Amino acid sequence: MRNSLALGAAALALGLPQAQGAAPAAAGPAAATSATAGAVSTPLHQAAERDDVSAITQLLAQGMPIDARDAQGRTPLLVATQGNRIRAARALIGAGADVNAKDGIQDSPYLFAGASGYLEILTMTLAQGANLRSTNRYGGTALIPACERGHVETVRRLIDAGVALDHVNRLGWTALLEAIVLSDGGPRHQQIVQMLVDAGADVQLADADGVRPLQHAIQRGQTEIERILRTAGAR
């Protein structure tokens, strides 16, 4: 039963922002409504959403706060990250934007880029001092949803950066478990499981119900992942 509830929760929104309710009216000329966000935002948020580097540069020169928040608690950098606006993200990070600033649902530019497989922005956040211990609203590191979603190169980058391999989220799962439980066991997830094993992930670490990675792979008919785990000594 615990796994069934966890599967439902993870499938809904691991690392992804949820729709927010109606926002209050803009308080002044510095605020405007963003069509995509559905929430009050500053001109800097809007420039980030448009990937408009010229406007970003001008607004920052005029003194616009670089980490201003919109009604969802998002900074302009998080808005740029959610749209994979690479040029805007580069301009904001270069100007000192906080890569760890979280919104109302605990997404940060670093966490969102990792979960979404936005490798270029992720690399910039890592270079800018991303907090590798930072966790999302499910208590998971950036590595866990990256593994679940099959973002091979993102997983490689996060492993190389030193993100904890055996961190357990609130659903009771590690990166290895999510790469099995929430996947189809295809080539991308096979490669991710192999990378995790090679990096030293604990192949015996069970979920909250005591089910180990090998048992999950067998139950799902993931024969290649089963082979990888057995070769690594899983029981």
C-alpha cells in the first residue's frame, strides 16, 4: 500500500511545479502579469521568460533586484530555468543570481534543471555553487528525479559533482530505486543503473516496505537491470 501511494505521488509531480491559484492585482508599475506563469511578476521575470538578455542587462543596470520574487515565490532565474532559457539563465547567473533560491513548492534553479535534464543550465548552477544537499518537496536530491526520468547525461554530471548516491527521499526511495520502480527498464535506465552501481550506490538498500532493488527489477521483468544488479552482488 505504501508503494502504491508513493507511486501515485511521484507520478504526479516529482520536481515539477504545480499550477497556482489566482494572483492578486499588480501593486504598481514595476509589476505585471506573466501569461505563462499566471501570476504577478516583475519586468525581470518577464525578460527571463522571453530569453531577452538585452532587457535583463538593462533592468539590472537600473537596479531591479536580481532575486525578486513573483507571486509563486519564483526568482527570474527559476523562471528562465523552467523555460530552459539558456541565454537568460547565463546572464542572470553571471550577474550573481541565487541558484539555490526556492519557490513556494521548493523548486530551485539547480533542482529544477537537474530534474528536467536541462544540462547546460545545470552545469552553470553547479559552477555557481549549487547546494548538492538541497532537496525538493519530496525530500529528494536533484539526482533522484534525474534518474527516474532517464536523463543520462544529467545523472552523469550530478554523480561527478558528488551528489549523495544513497539519499532516501520521503517516499522511501533512493536514486537507484526510482531508476527501477518508476521506469520501463529500457536502455536509458539500464545505463543509469549501471552508472549508479559503478559509482558505488548501495544495491542492497531497500525501500520503506523492505523491498530491495533486485526484487523490484525481477517483479517488473527488467532482465538487463536484474543482470546488472546481480553482477554487482545484489540479493
